[in-house]
Amino acid sequence: MLRRLGGVQLDTISVLARSHELVTFARCGAMPRPKVDRAYWGSGSETFEYWSHAACLLPLEAWPAYGLARRQRLAKGRRWHRLADQAATCAKVVEQIRAEGPLTAKQLGGAKRGGVWWDWSEVKIAAEWLLDIGELVCRERRGFQRVYELAERAVPPELAGVEWSDEECARVLVGEAGRALGVGNVADLAAYNGVPSKLVRAVVGDTELQPVQVEGWVKPAFVAPEPLDVLERRVNGRSLLLSPFDSLIWFRPRTERLFGFRHRLEAYVPRERRLYGYFAMPILAGTKLVGLVDPGRRGQTLVAKQVTLESRPAARHVAGALREAASWVGCDTIAVERVEPAESRAEIEQHLAQLGYRSPST
């Protein structure tokens, strides 16, 4: 799955489950969550973490292709944080890891200064900078904390020794983006793996992607060969909740173009200004996005704190998606609270009852 997507975005927010688990659930079904983490970060995993369209878990063989991003970051000279003596702090971090082995930021001396969450300690800033430029790598997590290791020890020599030009890196990443997306324009291809649009335009003609015109899209697009087969087939799918960080929908302009569906994450919006909820998850019904659910959990009850439907026939898809999610996270009841439009609440609860789930009050 990870190789097919090219990368899975990571995020600290955990609602029902963390985003990387939700992405796996959407693609692979109800796999036990500990098994998901072992597959991503276990001793036999073949992954590393780096910046793609955001902080992502990536296939280890993609290490050479991100040489472009590592060089871009190195050219900037630092992160957005400032260090009093960057060279000395970085040298100290490298020396400690070399002597003691893979370490978390806490083991290096502490991840925070004690203020807000982004008020990082100097060793945390140094470790992240060294990860940015490829001197350190994260291939393991402990309690969802990054474990930093020297890239020279953690990346196999046959990958670490490969140095591609910017164009070669871009060609690989653009081709991968096209295969993962199926179809996309230059902006979509650029955003997917963080390749500058100018470079996308320069190399896309050297990939396997074919130029196409998508009905309703203003700008030209490109399609990978394999997805063309789908156009001749009827595609069915599950009803399920999608993480807002799922690569299918995380690039909001494409989501609007492809599905006619507008979605914005409101986790960082003040509560009083939220329209759809803290972590409103789009509902995928086969091949359509039909609404949003802001979920939560109280003990063994999955709570749909707010459901927003695009159309009334979506009620059964909401029920199906809630049933799948509840079963996966071990909830035996489902509570539906606010619904827009309000008259759809009874219909959702009726479908849930037919599926064997009832409100805690009943």
C-alpha cells in the first residue's frame, strides 16, 4: 500500500486513530492497529520519514529521489527555528547518537523548552535539521516519538551512495505522483511529493504519464497508463470515513475539481468558528464524497458529534461508514448527535439499527 501511494502522511492528531492508521484502514480494511505500526516501523520495515507533501512515511527505496529536497533544505542553511550555535549543537547531537545509538529527542536532552508545543529545545531543532539534510534519518518510533539514527548506519549503502540530479529526482517523483493520483494537472503532481511546478513541467514529458484533457478542468492534465483501464469498468467501493490527511483528498483544490466537494480541516480553527467540527472526516461512498462526520469516542461508544450531509440518500453511507469504523476501533454502540439536515438523523439511526448498532440510550 505504501509503495502504491508513494507515502503516507503523519500527524499527531488522534481521533479514533492516528491518520496513518486511518489511511491503512481505508485501503486494507480492519487490520489490527499494532500490526499497522509494526509494518511501518518494526524491525523488518523498509521505510523512512521525510518531507514529501508534508511529513510522511516513505518507502526506503525512495531515499535517492529525495536528494532533491535534501539539497533544497541544505541550501536554505537552517530551519525556521534559530540556534545560537547551530554547528556546535548539531555536532553534539551527532556525537551522542554515534556513541549511544538511535535516540529520541527526549533521550538527547529533551524535545521542548517547556512552553507551547512548537517551543522546541535546541537539541530537537538540531536533530530535525540534521534529518532535513539527510545526516540523520528516522526509521523507528517509540510511543509515536521519532527515533533519530545516523543515515550512514540506517540507510543501506546501495541507496545512500546514489546521487541523482534534480531532474532525475523530479522525474521519479512526478511519475510516482501520477501513478498514485491516477490523473492530475501540474499543480497536483507538484504538490503530491513537493516538487516545484517549474521542474514538473520540465520533466513530465520524460515520464510514462500521458497528456489528457479532463472534462470540466481548465488546465491540461496527465494520466498514468494503468488507471485508464478503470474508465471502462464499473467501480464499486466501501462506505468509509477518510482521514483529512489521506492523499486522496489532502490537496483541497484537486478534491474540489475531482469530487465537487469542499473540505477544510478545522482542528486549528477556534471552536466558535467551526462549521463542521474539530476533525471532520469526509465520507467516501464508493466513488463519491457525500458528507462529513466529526467523530469522537466515549468508552465503548463511537460518537458522531456532527454529521453534515450533501444529500439525503447519503444517510445509509454514513451508517455504513460508522459501522465499519466502530467495529475496527472496538466500539459496540454508536451515538449520533447533531445532524445537518436535522431530519436525516432518524434515517441514519434507522440504518444503524438495521446494521445491528443502536444508540447507548436504547
